[in-house]
Amino acid sequence: MEREDRKICPSVGEQKGEGRHLPLLTREERRAAARWAADTTWANQEAYLEDPVYMECVADILSHPVFCSMERFIQHGSTSCKAHCIQVSYLSYCICQKFGWDFRTAARAGLLHDLFLYDWHTHARETGDHFHGFTHPRTALRNAREHFLLSKEEEEVILRHMWPLTPLPPMSGAGIAVVYADKLCSLTETALKVRGWFAVNFLYRRKFL
């Protein structure tokens, strides 16, 4: 016997005269699913603030007004460009520490790899440049050179972080770490957008709550 707060809906087969009824989730279960789908806090951890070695590497960048200005631009989903760069930076740093690679270069280049300083979602319409994916590493490098003192290794990591979309592969462990971290963080941030879309379209707009 179904619980009172469950609704019954027919299966596809039942709609055609066969099969059986399938229970929908309870109202509380639907609300819990919506909360899960809309929650993005798990992807925005700030463990880096508690890591003194990491902070020693990047404190000057994190506090710089040009870097902080990236908070105005959305990167993927609802994640700002600043938050994306911090996530890429800290993940790259952790990878390099694990494998004995240059974690300082990874941490600093990771923060600056997307310092292009515009909204890439409207960039093509406003400028006619339809090749952001190919051109923004060089723009980020130019801006980083203007505001920060970079090593040759950091410049290489920034310039090549979009491989394989851009032809030249990374030449160091730090470069490999940033390429990997950038792809992983981008996928995670995009997945958050999908989760939010699911929450709105399948739970709220369909009046399941």
C-alpha cells in the first residue's frame, strides 16, 4: 500500500494499456533532490586559505586588484573567473606536490592562466573575435606580464594551458598539472550548471514541489 504523500503515475507501458503504476517521490524527497541539484558549495571549497605554503606562493596575486577584478566575469555555469582560477591553481599545486614537480610555478600560473579580463560569453558579439578559445592564453599572458613579474616557466604554462586546442603542448610537470586541472575544473563547473538546470526545469517549473 502506498504512503499517503506519494502520488501515483502510470508507466509508459500503462499508458498504452499494459504494465503497472510507478510511484513518484514523496514531496520531501523531491525537495531534497532539488536542494542537492541546486547546491554548489561542494565545488567552492576554500581549503587553500588554510595552506600556508600555498599562500606564501600566491598571496601577492590573490590580493592584487586586477586579479580580484575577475570576480566580475563568469567563467562556466555560475562560477566566476576568479573562483575558477583559484580552483585550477590549488588543484595544480596539489598535483605538483604529490609528484615532486614545481608547485610554485603551477600555483602562480594557475591563478593567471585566464587573466583575459573580459566576459567571453559576449566577447565575440562585441568585438568580432570568434576564437576566444585559441586567443585568450596570449591575452592572459600579456595582462599577466603587465601586472606581475613572471618566470619563463610561468609564462610557458599560461601560454600553453589550452592544449590540445592550441598546438603546443606543456613542457613541464607544472604545465601538465595546469592543463589537467583546468579541464577538470571546467567540467565540474559546467556540471553544476546542468544540476541547476535540472533543479529548475524538472523540479520547480514542472511543479513537482
